[in-house]
Amino acid sequence: MRQVTIYDIAKEAEVSISTVSRVLNDTAPVKGSTRAKIEELIQKYNFQPNAMARSLLKQETGIIGVIVPDLTNPFFPEVFAGAEHEAQQSGHTFLLSNSIGDYAKESEYLSIMREKRVDGIMFLGGRINLRHCEEHLVQELVQCASVIPTVLVNGGLRNTDLIRVATDESAGTALAVRHLIELGHTEIGFIGGESNMTTTSIKLRAFRKAMKDAELEVREEWMLPDSFSIDSGKRQMLNLLAMKERPTAVFCVNDYTAIGVIKAGVEAGLSIPDDMSVVGFDDIPLAHHFIPELTTVSQQAHELGRTAVKVLKAMMSNEKVKKLTSLEPQLVVRQSSGAPMR
Amino acid sequence: MRQVTIYDIAKEAEVSISTVSRVLNDTAPVKGSTRAKIEELIQKYNFQPNAMARSLLKQETGIIGVIVPDLTNPFFPEVFAGAEHEAQQSGHTFLLSNSIGDYAKESEYLSIMREKRVDGIMFLGGRINLRHCEEHLVQELVQCASVIPTVLVNGGLRNTDLIRVATDESAGTALAVRHLIELGHTEIGFIGGESNMTTTSIKLRAFRKAMKDAELEVREEWMLPDSFSIDSGKRQMLNLLAMKERPTAVFCVNDYTAIGVIKAGVEAGLSIPDDMSVVGFDDIPLAHHFIPELTTVSQQAHELGRTAVKVLKAMMSNEKVKKLTSLEPQLVVRQSSGAPMR
DNA sequence: CTGAAAGCGCTAACAT
DNA sequence: ATGTTAGCGCTTTCAG
């Protein structure tokens, strides 16, 4: 069961290990006949050079560490696929960990990745989405970034200059709200999102600004943050339905809440979008498949992943990179939004 | 930027590297005062021992390699989450790769994982779902398994005795079909699945058997394999709708095709389940959120992942494991199935 | 309780 | 064109 090494090959080929190394890496000319013999042996024993030994020497592992909060959220596999796509060419491979929003776990994985000497780290979600992140958690990441190229994806840490790649959620929100306004809506609500997360506050701010720009009133009772789940969407829609007056359209922080809103609406007998327009955010695959198909804002998850790796690779080769690489989101108009009924 | 090593610590603490190693691993008693000094230094420099150096020596990496066909298919993140859950305790971590159904890529990743000396490999999808897999692809995996503990998840390779962990798709299919029959259906169709994949053939066979057991006729024109996508579901439903006679219920190879069937049905003005009952397979999250909520068969993806890692760990510690560990699927009755209208 | 030394498998000068 | 040698950073005997 012990794997064969370069020594085994060298011995049987009656050459030195350097020669074997040379044919392995094609790093210097080797006589045709010896090369042939060595290659044959490599075949025969199915020899695979030990990457750890090589990494130890070369000081690089070819591994990129990725920390995501929840792979079960379809947004992240999409980002990952993009990252993988970009990493393909350079032959990088991924050490992936789910933190499930547990900061201690994030720390643990960060530590493991440092021990394993990954070439770079992509950090998504968790602490970098907090409006107020505890100082030691911030410092840990700063520390980490000082020794391993690290990029924060769709998040950031106040008062640090960690490299970031993010979609412009503010612009995305404006896109969605303006779409609703152009459709003729003037009474628009805001649903979902935890208030202590930047995703929420950024969208909230952009929402208010877009309304103000259009000289529309923001009705505070229709501003209903909660969480990011389908259930929270349902819950807040129920709240809305219980009011004497309700908006003709709602903007939801993400597709899940939008779906919750629609489900609760449909169950209450509303027709979407006739009785209420709903727009989401993220453009998860489900958005396309749902009935009615969801109007939403695409974060370009795939592109986000690609870009993050691209930036990481630049950092790894000591190129200068921008502090923030921003991606433009796109409005995807489907069936859940329409002109107001009246 | 160069990381600090055990030598740096030893020098500054004025002890030998062995002593530092001892406090690191708590592998032998060390005088309180020296230990304290060393620990302080470790803190100060935020020293992380180089895992590669250690792995090189210990001949283990703490890494499990996972090859999946498509992480974007929600079934796999679920399996992965289960795997991660089980790996938590032993401190194993994952090298994850998407093969996107490309056999060459599978080979490439397999090779990378061998070079990186992962402690075990979890192989899902791709070639192991083929009814007829090319011999060299089979041999490659056999070869690999002979040197690294390898487990095939939800698949297998004929004429090999590779270790497998799988849900009993045959039993799952029987569950679904019997459910339909108990509801009163006698005219049942079969939709989706590529014919050259074992998932399809296994379900096809189980479907026929369940029908036969109930003394019901299988109408060949209603047996409509195709692929695994939503679109294929739509396509075959359209075919069905164009027939003069159509079944009162259909069993779909997976949830995606079931959703396609429902979408096409709804667009054509049918009401589900009144006009037609639809049952899927997999129980992806979407199944629960869709309108109508989908009756389906749960593969227990999370459990599958856990079990696979459990088996892998047993193999890594040279325990004897069963050739096949089989998991029982579960029927999840929701809204898309009901009694036939007649 | 601590240090010296061997070695894990490989690459990269440096010789020849 | 090929061999020798010195590490990469760590763990683990074996002595003391």
C-alpha cells in the first residue's frame, strides 16, 4: 500500500533521482533512451509524485481555500463554479469549508488553511457581512491576509484595507426599485433581511434613495426587515396583508423572501403580479423555475467567483490589485412584476 | 511574508526544535517555564506549524477528496454538508472538484488528488452512473482505490468490488409507484432520465415491477425517458398532452423533471394534482417550495454524505467495511399527488 | 526534561 | 547528459 517514490523509479531505472525528476518536470534535457525507460517505469508503477514534498520545497500548494457560510444556499455553488472555471487554467484546486455562519468555525477553518499553506483564501459571508464585527474577528482576518493572499467576496471589514470583490448591491437595488417605479408603482414596500447585516443596510439605504430620487414617499410601516428565509417572506407578507392599506409592489432583499411573499400572497388568494408586484434579488435558479417566474436582480454569481480567483491569482503573483473590484448587477425582468392594477 | 518556522521559535526560546515540537503536540513532558516561554512566542508570532511538513512525515494529510458532477445541482451540496458534518470530529477537510460530467476532468482530478495524497476519495456521479463504462475508466478508478481508500456514492462499477454507499433507488421507486396506486391510479406514466444511466434503468425496472405486482398494465407510449433537466420534463409532458389518451399520474426520475412536467401542465391549463398527479425523486429544497409542493422520494442526501465519510474513515483505519452500504429512501407526500379525478 | 540526528519525497544548484 | 548534495519544516527515536 506504500506509494512508490522517485527513489524506487530511479533505482529500477538505474539512474539518479535527479534524472527522474528531470523527466517528471521536463526541466532539462535527458537522453532519449533513459527518458523512455523512466517513462515506462512511471507507467508501470503508476507513479504519482508526492505533491506535498514538492510543495514543501516550492512553497506553494496549488490550493485555494474557500470559506462559505452555506453551500446549500444555491448562490454559493454558483460562485464556486465560477471560481473553479477560472482556476482551471492555472491548475489550482479548492479546499472548501462551510462555516454555517458560525464565527468560531470560520476561525478554525482559517487556521487549518494557514497550516495547510493554501496559496490564497476566498472568504465569503459570515463576519464580513456584519455591520459591526468584533475586533478580534477583524484582526484575525487582517493577520491572515498579511501572510496569505486573501480576498473578501461580497462583504468587507470596516477600517481595514483587505482586498474585496463585490457586486454593487446598491446599484442593484436602484435597478429594481426604478423598474417598479417605471411600471407605475408609487407605493412600494421593502421586505426581509437582518438589520445587522450590511446586505440589508446597503439595500435599505439604496431603496430610500431611489424612492427619494423619484419623489415618492417611503411608508415606514411597509419597511419590514426580518431575515433571509422563505418563512420570513411569508411572515412579513402576512403582516402586510393584515394592514388596511398595502403597497402595490414590494422589493425583497433576496429571492427566498420574495418566494415567501408570493407563496403567502397566493395562499391568501392574491394574484401575482396583478394584485402585487414582487421583485427579488440574487437570481437563484429557482427564480427562473418558480411560478410565476421571479423578476429579480442577478448578482452574476459565476462572474463573481471568476473575478475573485482572478484577483487572487494577481495577488499571488505580487501584482498590484484594486482594493475593490465591483461588478454590475443586472435586472432580470420576468413574470412577478407588472403595472399596478388600478 | 515568509512564514515563521519551528526553528525561529526554537532559536528565540533558546531551546531545540524538538522541545518546540513537544509543546506543539503535547507529546512529552516539558518544564513549565520553558513551555510557557514557547507558548508565548507562538502567540507572539502567530506561528502555525506547516501541515505539509508534518504530512510528509506522518503520511497523512487530513484531506478527503470529493469529486462531484455538478455542485449546482442542489442534491450535491446537501451530500457535501452531511460529509462535512461527519468529518468535523476527526478534523478532516475537503478538496472539492466539479467534474461537470466530463470524464477527462474526472481523471485529471483523480490524478491531482493522488498527487496531493488525500487520505480518502469520495466519488459521486459521472462514470459510476453509466450503464456501460469504458474499461480504462473503470481500471483507473480500481487502480486509484488500490492505493487510496475510495468510496463510490450512489453509483457503482460492474465487475469490480469497489466500496459503495448508495440509497436504494429501486425501493424508492417502488414507494412512489405504490403511493400512486394506493391513491387509486391505474394509468401511470414514467418521465425523464437518460437511458444509458443506471439511475434511469434501475428506476425503470422498479417501476415495471411495481406495476406488475399490482397487476397493472405498463403503457409503452407513456414511458418517456429523456434527460434530467426541467426542460426534458416539459418536453415529455408536451408529448403526453398531445396524445389522445394520457395517464392520470406520472412518476418522474427526479424533481427537476417533475417540475418541468408541472410547469408544462399548468401552462396548458391543467390543475395539479386534480388533472394529473406528479411525483418526483430526490426531495431537493425546491420540491418543498414549489407551488404545488412536490410529492417526492427523499434520498436523504445529508445522511448519504455522512455515511460515505463514516465508511471512508473506517477504511482509513483499516477496518473491514461492507461492499455496499444501502440507505432507505423515504416517501414525502405533499401536494402534487392526489386521487384521480376519474 | 531536553538535544542531536535521521528522514519523509522532492527540487535545484553545483559538479562532472 | 547525469550524479551529488543541500535543504523545505516537521516528528521521532535515541541518548543523555
